[in-house]
Amino acid sequence: MEPIRTLDELVVRARALGPRVVAVPAAESETALAAVVEARRRGIARGLLLGDREGLVDRLWKLEEDPSHHEIVHEPDDRRPPAIGE
């Protein structure tokens, strides 16, 4: 397999594999949230966003992103482990 030399090559290969779930703790981070939105739009990832649900939904709409494209696990205290599957 040839080495990946550019970001475009990386995106092409990732897209060929299909979207992967990316867990994002403390997802209220503007940078992290924008990155997972961009990755979803490129067809390479789907977000599992951990944080305050209301805040995340609001931020996603501000990025012109439908929150239903991501799974949101409500955990407003980023020092506490999320209760996934409960």
C-alpha cells in the first residue's frame, strides 16, 4: 500500500472505508465540534458527542449542522464518566 502523502489522499481513503464513529469527550470545544462536523460532511465520521446536550444542540445549529446526525450523550460535568447505555 502506498503511503498517504496529502490530506486529500487521507480523506479519499477514509471515505472508502465508510464513516466511523468518533467519540468526542467535552464536545463543547469549538475546535473539536467543528472538526467532527467537517468529518461528517466529508463522509468519514459520525460523532458520539459527550457533554451538555442543550449546549451541544445549540452549537451544532450555529454550525448549520442537524444534531440528529450525531449521537449526543448528556453529561454536563466533564470530570464525570458518562453513563453510556443507561
